[in-house]
Amino acid sequence: MLAACQTAPETPPPPAPQPALPAVAAPAPEGSAVLDPSVAIIPPAKGVAPKYAAFSGIWAGQLDGLYEGKLAVLTISPRGSVTVTYAWGDLADNRPGVADGAGKIVGTTLKLGRLPNGADASFAMQPDGTLAVTYALAGHTYTGTFARQ
């Protein structure tokens, strides 16, 4: 009789879902080009020509297949003037760094004013939407391709 009164043991409820932990970015490898996460892109105004607006955003790539670079095109005026932040990784004997700058888009090329590390940089928009980069520093010219991030 006792067996008839017994009930099956209750199955414990599944554990409550845990809140997701915020994603933590892995630290960048030593010698990498790093843009501050607070870099803010201001979308081009309606009066900015599409050929200029195409440069807006964050771009990254390598120079000579070895050296990292990142370009944040922060603002673009209707006449093609830009403000930027450029980050570079180890480049020859130049340690990683970041610099704010300004430049001008002429045709399909964005030419920056000389950066604080003495570099001259230009970025030519390619038909595939990438930038062909030329970066000259201390008598050496480095080239590469940056893609929108």
C-alpha cells in the first residue's frame, strides 16, 4: 500500500539564465595600431557630395603587408575638408601612436596635412570601395590598402 502513495521525485527546475556579461575586447597585440574607442564619426550632412561622403567612417589595413594603420574620418565638409584621427602600429623605428589631423579630398583622393610624427599620408578611393594608401615617413614610402571597418 505504501508504494501506491509514493510520488516520483520532482525534477529540479533548469537553472535560471544568467545575464550576459558585457563583451570585453581583447587587448591589442603589442605594436598594433589602436584607435581610442571614444572616436566618434559624425555622418556627412545632406549637402556633402556622395564622392566625399564615401570617405566617412573607420578604415584599417596594412602598409607593405607588415605595418598596421587605422584611419577615422570624423567629419567631412561640403567642400571636401576633413578632420581625422590616424593610428599607426610599429613602423620601422617609429613606435605606435595616434594623431588628430585635417586634410582635403580632391577628386578621389584624401590628402592629410603632415602628421605630428612627420608623416605625409594620402588615401585614394578605389572602384571596389577600398582605399589605396601612400604613407611617407623619414625618406621611405609605404603603400597598402585599407578597408572600411
